[in-house]
Amino acid sequence: MRQVSSTFDQGRSRVVIEGVEPEIDGGLFPIKRTPGETVAVEADVFGDGHEVISCALMFRREPDDQWCQAPMELIVNDRWRGAFVVTELGRYMYTLTAYVDPFKSWRRDLQKKVEVEQHTEVDLAAGAILVEAASQRAAGTEVKELREYAQMLRAKNLGLADKLKRALCSDLVGLLEKYPERRFATRYAKELVVVVERDKARFSSWYEIFPRSCAAEPGRHGSFTDCERCLPHIAAMGFDTLYLPPIHPIGRTQRRGKYIANDAGTDDPGSPWAIGAQEGGHKSIHPELGTLDDFKRLVRKANEYGIEVALDLAFQCSPDHPYVTQNPEWFRRRPDRTIQFAENPPKKYQDIYPFDFTTEGWQELWHELKSVVDFWIEQGIRIFRVDNPHTKPLPFWQWLITEVKKDHAETIFLAEAFTRPKVMYRLAKLGFSQSYTYFAWRNTKRELIQYFRELTKSEVREYFRPSLWPNTPDILTEYLQFGGRPAFMTRLVLAATLGANYGVYGPAFELCVDRAREPGSEEYLDSEKYQIQNWHSGNADSLKEFIARVNRIRRENPALQSNSGLSFHDIDNEQIICYSKQSGDRMNVVVVAVNLDPHHVQSGWLSLDLEALGFGGDASYQAHDQLTGARFLWQGTSNYIELDPRSCPAHIFRLRRRVRREQDFDYFS
Amino acid sequence: MRQVSSTFDQGRSRVVIEGVEPEIDGGLFPIKRTPGETVAVEADVFGDGHEVISCALMFRREPDDQWCQAPMELIVNDRWRGAFVVTELGRYMYTLTAYVDPFKSWRRDLQKKVEVEQHTEVDLAAGAILVEAASQRAAGTEVKELREYAQMLRAKNLGLADKLKRALCSDLVGLLEKYPERRFATRYAKELVVVVERDKARFSSWYEIFPRSCAAEPGRHGSFTDCERCLPHIAAMGFDTLYLPPIHPIGRTQRRGKYIANDAGTDDPGSPWAIGAQEGGHKSIHPELGTLDDFKRLVRKANEYGIEVALDLAFQCSPDHPYVTQNPEWFRRRPDRTIQFAENPPKKYQDIYPFDFTTEGWQELWHELKSVVDFWIEQGIRIFRVDNPHTKPLPFWQWLITEVKKDHAETIFLAEAFTRPKVMYRLAKLGFSQSYTYFAWRNTKRELIQYFRELTKSEVREYFRPSLWPNTPDILTEYLQFGGRPAFMTRLVLAATLGANYGVYGPAFELCVDRAREPGSEEYLDSEKYQIQNWHSGNADSLKEFIARVNRIRRENPALQSNSGLSFHDIDNEQIICYSKQSGDRMNVVVVAVNLDPHHVQSGWLSLDLEALGFGGDASYQAHDQLTGARFLWQGTSNYIELDPRSCPAHIFRLRRRVRREQDFDYFS
């Protein structure tokens, strides 16, 4: 027989599967989930003609090779949807299968014929053939069961009405669904990947602190032991992740002094990001902070407070780093044989030698850098905040994170890439669990809504987990510089409720430190990057209590522990932003209203999209402010809001449905 | 040396290429063009860090394996754009390459350093190394030239200023662009395909006629010879494609009579789509139409009038088709051994036997059907209108069209798939050159704008070439039934100007036949599908002259020969639609305004988007109505339109820029 060209071996697979979502860059990258989260898959599935199609979602956890199946249902316009829940860390695969279903087609047509009394013995005999064929695919007692059905459909001694009853009975449907005719099934050509990370990848509250600023006495270099003493305070505020800037020996050559001066004084401690000195490099500890044992004790103590320590991965060297002498081939050389320092003309960073990631010995270098991660994993660290990943090759990160996760799926990497959007997104796609965002610079209502719609409603939500930071040691925004205490409160509420992951650069935020080095600069006046600070003054204006309340609200409301249920609501005042979040089961509904103007009282009429929230159009319900404890009885969509920045610039309402029974002690549940 | 896992062999390729457009379904399907058209490609291209990236578009015509290159330019936000022009029929491939460009990076940094007088001999020496390396990649005299540049940059006897002048000169830029360092270039992983079809795939005017209705005497069965006599008339109206319903022997068993009656009278000619009788099947000619020689003469004569004959491909059989007895295995059998006729319960089509495309001998069947196409290609036919392709397997069409085009790239297939949108689009993706659309049922301004934006502004435009038919033998729309002559004029202008490809079911359209079989039906009262008509009455109301004018306007205005330059313009009357088309070179600008209300005069103020048309914001210009010859002097964006359906429901303006020189005889060009 002549062969139809090999491309068309599948010539008898008549069903098309296309437009699969989620599918990142044609399946090049995984989507991300945490245990218990759902993977909802949609696809366009269709064939020629008008026969009935069956479609199934297939999934498996690696390395199992046994596929599980979940049903896909037709929504509308050839679009199908199905879902499965992931439960374990690691990688899941999913794909689709679909086929023309002869039994379902036959059954549907028979029903239509019955309606107009067109059905004949021949139609039933046609069904018998399909049922007989299914019996050959069946196992156990069902073989016999199916054979008996087939015989009945053909039986001479049964009337047409009796046969019909059996032909259309739901038992037979169930059997045929179990043993369908899939000879010409189409299998979607790709197996798509889900990376399942632990809950903390989705929901975390970070606090950044420089251990060297933790000493009780002004001027002394703080240590891990000093840092331990701060733990109760940090825990009381409700943070669960303590991020430390690099803890390694700091270079002396070209060390930077206060105010980023090129010539450091002898007392200047230098930037922790100028990593490496005589005392060691990325696997060593800066002597003034303590020993490895001190560090491990800090990690242990923190755990006792429910706090996990996150380290900084800054893959760059000071000129004094041991790598520079031991592996000079890992650095780029200038024609005068000196090592090329970091520069972005006209700026020079002579205290930093970047690695040459594409050097001839790149594979050695990459493995060495992975061994740095392995080393800290051995010390109990599972969270890494990666410094400037966008200045190192993208394939390096893809390789590193993939390799690390093979043995430690519980590892979390946060990308500190303040760079162009596509680079940020690519880093997330290739493996970073969380990412810093442009949040710090999104201050107006329009900016915030536009940005968070992009992050939570577009495909981006499948792979990019935003981490919202109102400030960092590099970023003291204009908004914070000029808005006073209300600005800090506003930005805290926004960060902590718009983002399931957020963080603050600790004491400076808590104490509302707002003085920049110079006008137009976002650098802190006395930047901790280049000097030791002494924060522990008992400032009455501290946001400690407020932060603690906000973090408690986050813990108590599952809606705030994910970004998937975010919706924005209209309010007739450009200075007030209003949005809601609801939990996956829709049981927990939180509505947040924030006054973006730190200077004036603002008020307005809110138009809540009640239907989106699962509330009836003119229901009455309770808006219970979790910040103040105040309870408002609201009805319908339109309600009044007034926010005074001098007391509290935000409401974080939990909406409670009214329980309409007189005998209940409390009207609201 | 330890190996970094094989996935990362490309670890030193630091540039990412993603978001490539056009790329249909991840590269699974080609885009379509005609000779002279441009393939504009965009992509997101970026790497780590801030070095300069170079990117090139690569393309080749199959089967050449030599790639050509076109430059890609950065637009904004890591988005790049480049283009090439296709010139030959067949298949082109395109892909992208991008790399960190050390020379361009060095040059940019040097310029920045020069600005702040930071540049040193070391910087120039670094450049010398790059130039020296380029000399090793160079050929001919350029080897020496590059070496000399390298020497100069290092020369001890040249001053820094002299060296700088040479380092930054444009000659050197040119040389390095010719011999760039591409050692770690990223090559986009996919090679994407362009199918180039002839101009007619993009621009065609179809006329459908039943040859059997061409006889001069009422009641006689018309023949090809009668059809020949209609050619001058059809040519005078300006059509370039004459589409004939099936011309094969018509089955007698279960033949349908007038008004789709199940029992045909002895005189009933039957439906031409019930193909096959004793006299032959898909490769034979219905005896009453004439001989194969008669047919070939018709084709030849038509060509003399600039008209190409298109045949119908209806892959189905009457019960009398020779296949039924010769290859009974190609049909599905019912349990009573009869062959399964077409049915969609409760509807039965007992005059039609569908093929079983997934029969065991499917490959034989598919090849036989291809031989039908091959047969008519041998008789000189290159255009096929495919009947109901959506009721035959999609892989069959993909295979058939791909195979036919291997030897006959000039073949055009029009898909008559009035079905769900995704199936229609899939047929276009897999190879159909043109497709029927929902145009017939898009009557209001909003419907039209929404549909044509989807067709011309979304990715659909890359593979789906709409063919607009105001009527077909199956479709006499409500709009035509109740709108009288103005409705026919309106729909003609819309079809002929919104679509570069359009067609009419000929005499019935020209003569404004508007009587349906019954209320709520779109079937013609005396459907030519089941009876012979006699059209050639000299109806004074015939649209012949109007159609001729519209087709002439299409031929004279390149803007109307493509859909790529379509834009809609606002007008403050819901009954008037206004849009423009411009040619690729923007030299030809056509503005169309159509009154959609066939009953009343409608008027309104038009807001032309002049910038989109390449006209200055308050320029004065001439709107020259190609339908009436009237010339309006317009200025700016806002102009008045009034359309009386009883005279002419549309303007087709050609906009002419004013030539502002007194000495010109004519003020407009």
C-alpha cells in the first residue's frame, strides 16, 4: 500500500488540541504553584463534522510515569476546561488527550431520533457493535456486563422500547466512559510543567536587617549575637523571614566610605556587597559578625520564633577575594593585565570585580558558585535573595536554580532585578520563586491598578510572584521622603495587602526614616550600606504596633495569602484606591481602601462589585475593619468611605455575610 | 573538566530571543504572503547586563539552504523589528540570531568616556584586540585593513586624539558589522515558514454561475458552450474568477427535486453536489454540460477575457458514484449492510454518501482524492472552491494541500466552511488560501467593525484571507430579502472594499433576486441547486453597470487589493460606516463611506483620522468619489457626508493631496 507521507501518520486522529493555557512561551517554561493550589487548564478542542468529542486532562508527578486523568468540560465556542490540584513539592507534568467519541455520538443521535420517532432496530444494532467493542477493552466482570448489553441491543425477543431503555441507561454511559474507543485519540504534542514550591514561595513577610547595626551600644560593630537579641522584636511585628545582607568578609582594597566616598577611612566598615578578603570569600563569615557557629545559632533561634533566615547571594568579588588570586581566569583582564573592575561608563566601581561568566573555564566557575549555594544549604539556609541577577547570564540562573531544586525543592530564590520588564519576567520564568517589582514607584491609583492587573490578571501570574518592598537600603522613594508617617503606613498597607509576598528594609521603615542624601536621590542620608547604624532608640512614633497588626491580619485572612483573588473596585475619588481579595473557596473576603494622599482627609463613594465577591446585589453585610475593630453595616454596592491619614490612612475590612436568623446570638458569621 | 548538564551547552549564549511575531501556534503553521509583500518580524531580544546587542533577521527560500540577513532595529522596551520582502512563490523560512556585540559595546563605552575625558590608552588597546580578532574573521583586502586599524589603536607614535578619531570612525564600524564576533550568538530555536502564493490569493473578484442555467432558451439545460457566451458579460462587469459548482455527472438514486423535495420528478436535474452516476464520478463531466474538450475550451476562452475558471471540490458521492461499487470499503456501513448516508439527526441526506476518511484503507482513499485534484490541474484548473471542508478530517486537508502545492505552488484553495470560528481558522492555518467568512451576517456598523478588526488587526491576518460573499446559492440573507436594490448595492460595496477577495453568486445578485423560499429561510425561492434557471432577461434594474464600476475602482486602487491598510473612522451616525484603506507605500488612499440603512437618507459628520492616513492635521485635500466622479474639497478631520440609498448608498473616495504650486495645471495629484 502506498504510504501517506510520514507527517500524516496521525491522519486518522481527527481532533485538534490548541490554544492550551497556561502554557508559557510554548511550553519552554513551567508554571508555578504551591501545595493545595489548583492548576486550571483550558484548551480549544475540536474536530471536523459534528460528532461528540471527549477530552481529558492528564497529569503526573515526576518521576512517576503513571498519568492521572481529570475530566475536561466544554465551556463555549470549542473552549474546554479542566483542573487538578497539586499536593507535593517538585515537578508535575500535564498534557491533554481528546478523541471523537463514537459511543457518545451514537447515543446523542439516537436520542434525537427518538424525539422524532425515527429510531430503528438498525440504530440499536449499530450501538451493539460499539458496546461489543468496549467489552474487548474491559476487564473483570465488566467484560460480561458489556457483552450482555450488546446482546440485549441485538436481541430478537426484546421490544424496541425495552432496548431503548437499556441503550440510553446511565450505567452503560459509565461503562463506556471507563472503556472508551481511543484508537485515534489525539495527544497534545507537549508535556507542560508545573513547579510546586512550598507555601512560603506564595506567602511571606520579610524583614531586612544589617546584623552589624544590631549592637546595643552606639558605634560598636554588631554581631549575630546582637542580632539574636532583636528576634523577639521582629517576631512581635509578625515577620516570618529575616533577610541579612551579605555576611562575608569585606574587601579592603578600594573600600567605599560614608556617602559612597571612594577613599574609606580606617574605621569605615565597607559595603557588605564588596565580598571577599584575606579572611575568606562567599563561604566565610565576616569575623566581626561572629563565627559559623554563631550564625547557625542565630538561624536556630530565629526558627524558634517562627522566623526563617534568608541570605544574600551576590556573585561578585572585592579585589581581595581569594578567588582573585586562586582563579584569576574567572575574571576579565584589561590589556594592561589588570583585572577589569565593574563599570558602566562614566561610573566606575573599583571595589567590585565581576565574574566573567563566559570565560573558557566557565563550567568550573559555575560549579564553584553552585557550591556556594550548597554550602549555605548545608548550614540550614533555604531562602536566598539574589543580588542583581540581571547582570549575570540568564542561562546561569536557569542552570543553577534547576540543579539546586533537584535535591532541594524547598529552596526559595528571590530575584532582586530592578531592570527592564522583560528581563524581570524572564528571570521569573527560568526559576526564581519570587521577584522584586516596580511597586516602590507605583504611587497613584492608576499606576497601581494598571500594574497589579498586569501582575495578577495576565499570563504573568502563572510564573511571576511579586514581592512588594516599600523601601530597600537602595530605595527611599520620593513618596516616603515627603509623606511623613502616613506615607509609611499607606505603603505598608498597600505592600502587605496587594502582595501576598512583601518585605521592608526593617528599622529604617519602622522608624519612618525619610532623609535622603540629596535632593533627587533615593539614597538614604546615612546609608547603612557604608556605615554602621544604631537603630534601637525607643521611638514613640515607631510603626511597630501598626506593622504587627497588619501582619496579624495577613495571617488571619487566607484571602491575603495569595494574589489570585484580587479585584479592583471603583471609588469616586482619585486619591482613594479600593480593592478586594478573596480566598480560593470564597469564604474569606477582604476589602481594602487606602488613602494615597498622605496630607489630607479624603472621602468618597465606593462602588463594590458585590457579584464578584459572591454577595447578592442588595444584601446587607458587615464591613469589619481589622485595623481598628470598627464594624460598619453596609448594604448594596454604594458605601461611603472617609480616611484621615493622621490617624489611619486605610481600612482593611473583612466582609461578613449576615446570618438572617433571629435566634443566633451574633447576626454575622 | 566537569560538564555542566547538557541542557546548558549554550551556557555562554547570553542573549534571549522570545515573543517572536508572527509565529502561528508556536511555529506549527506558516504565515501567508504574495510576491512583493513584506514579512515584518518583531521579537523581544535582550541579555543580562548592559552591553550592546546586535540582532539579525535570517531568511531563505526553500530549497536554498543559504540564509540571507536583514537588520533588526531596537524599537523600545527590548522589542526589535526587521523585515524582508518575498518575491517568489513557494516557501520561505525565517529565524533570528542575536549576540552580545563586544565591538559596539566597547565603542559606546569609549564614547561615554570621551565625553567625560576618562578615556585612556588602555581603552584603545582593548579595542585593538577586538579589531585584531575581526581581522581573523575577515577576507580579502579587509584582513589587512583591519590589521592596520588594530596597529594604529596600539601605535606608540600616534597621539590619543588621533587614535580616537580612527577608533570611532564609521569605516571601522562598517567593517566590524561585516565581521562581527558571533561565537556565542543565540539562534532562535525555530525556523518559521512563509507560504508565498500568487497575487490572486490576495486579490480576486469571483462570480459564481451554474453553467446549466446559461442556455439562451428558457427551460433548456445549458452547456459549457452556452456558458462561453456569458463570458463577455462577466468580463464587462470586471470579474476575474468564474466559479462553477460541480460539473460532474449527477446521481439519480434519491435525487432531490425542486424545493429540496425528496422525490425528484423525471425532469428534475438534481443537485450538482450529488456527484457520480453511471457516466462517471469526480473526474468526469456531466454529459448535458458537454465534453471535456468543451470544458477546456471554456477555460481557454475565459482566459482570453482575463477570467480564470475555479472548480468545486465536493468530496462526497451520490449512491450511483462508481466508487460505491468499485471501492465500497471507502464508505461506512450500517449493521444492515447498507451504506451510511449523510445524516445529522433528525435530518437525513439520503442522496449523499460521505467518505469514511478513517477507513482501514484511508491512505488509498486519500491518494485517490488527491488524484482528482491532480486530474483537474492537468486540465488547466488552478483554483478550487472546497465544499464543506469542515466535515472532512483536518489532517486530510493539511496533507492534500501541502502535497499539491509541492508541485503547484500556484494552486489556490478557497474553504467554504460556514462553521465555528476556531475550525474556520484552523482550516486557514493548515493551508487554505482563502476562506468564506461570516460577512453575510455582519450587517450593523458595530458588527462589521468588530469582525474586520479581528480579521485584519489580530494574528488572524497572517494566515486567514477572508473572501466576502454577500450571497451564495445557500445564503440569501434577511438584509438582501428586505432591503431592495439599495441593500444589494450596499453589500456589494462593503464586500468589494472591506475585502480584497470577494465574490457574488452571480446572476441572482446582479438582478437583485430577493425572494426566499419561506419566512425565516435563507434559501432562494427557486433555488438553482435543484432546478435550471433562466437568468439572461435584460433587467433594466440590473446592477451590471454598478458592479462594473466597483470592480474597476478595485483594479485602479492598489489600496483595495489588500486588507493590510484597513482603518475605521468615526462618524456620528450609527447607520453610516466609514473606513479607509491605503496601499503599502501609502501613495494610494481610499476612504469608503456606506449607508447601512437601505430605506432612508442618512447623513453625519465624519472624523477622519488624518494622521493614520499620512495627511497633515489641517491639510486641505480632495475627496474624489470614484463611483460618481464628484470631487469634494475637504479640510481637516471633520467633514459632512450624506448618502441617499435610492441613488447610491456609498462613497468610494480617493483622497488626493493638494499640490500647492500655482503653475500646476491641476491642483491635485
